[in-house]
Amino acid sequence: MITYNQLTLEEFLNIPQDDTTYELIDGKAVPKMSPKRFHSRLTVALCFILEQWRQNQQNQGEVGIEWSVILQKNGKDWVPVPDLLYISKERFPSNRFEDEACPVPPELVIEIISPGQTFGELTEKATSYLKAGVDRVWIVDSQAQTITVFSPNCLPETKRGKDNLKDDLFPNLEITVGDVFAKAGW
């Protein structure tokens, strides 16, 4: 395992590409855990759902899988790599960029709990995302088959089964938590 210490944002963004995905946390390049089967299936299902919604809305935004985002956490550069994100055309920079980290906070970040991660760790990460300007964070728990929705100035809301993920931020996105897990093969 390679660990880079006390990196600037520029140094982090220029780390040579290899098979490991890194997040910049407190000036350190921290390897991100590789997804396993259920995690991967949930990622595909959620990506499909969001991409289909985006296309039906004729939305020019983007859905990204493991796309790093340049944010701030406690006054320091922070570059997390969410499992999925959605960014609208309104937030998307007008001067389209190429193959680089997303330079602005997206509307939605989705994190799927991996083996070795805890709900508490991802709750802390969700709070950091909100403080950095992300509008919604979904924490997906494959074991409990729940999706917990985090929004600014609101208590987190855990949804399961027939609970709808309807949200004014995503007009006409009508899907239940059960639908998400069914599309993932549960």
C-alpha cells in the first residue's frame, strides 16, 4: 500500500495513475477500498436509475461513478471519491473540462457501505459533504437494505422497502428503496 503524506491539492491530483483509487484526506492520499460484488451491483443499479431519470428529464447534467470531487473540509482541500454523484448542468462549469476531478460540489453524492466500513464513518463523511456544499447524500446499506438521506438543516431520514426516494431536487424521480435493491438483484 502506497501512502503519500502532506500533499497539496496539485500534488495529489498529479499522483501517477495505478490500479488504486485514492482520496485526499487531511493532506494524505488514502487508498479507497475496492468494491465487491453487491457493492458493484448497487452502483450499477443506481447509475442506471439516475441516468434514465436524467435522460427522461432531457437534463444536460452528468451522473458519475467513482468521480473524484474537489471540496473543502475543515479549511483544507479534500478530494473524496463518491461511489456515484449527480451534477446538474446549472452547476456544471460552462467551460467543459476534460478528464479531471469535478471542480464543484454536485447536487447528489451516493456512498455505499463497503465491508470494513461503518454506518457511523459514512455518516461523518455525509456531514462533511453537506458542509462542503453538496445538497443531498445517500448512504446505502446493502445489509439492512436501507438508504439514509442526508440534507442540509434536516435530520437524516432512513428509508426502506416501499419508502419513496422522491425529492424536489430531482423532479419526477419516483423510485422506492425496494426498487433499487430489486434492480441490483436482491
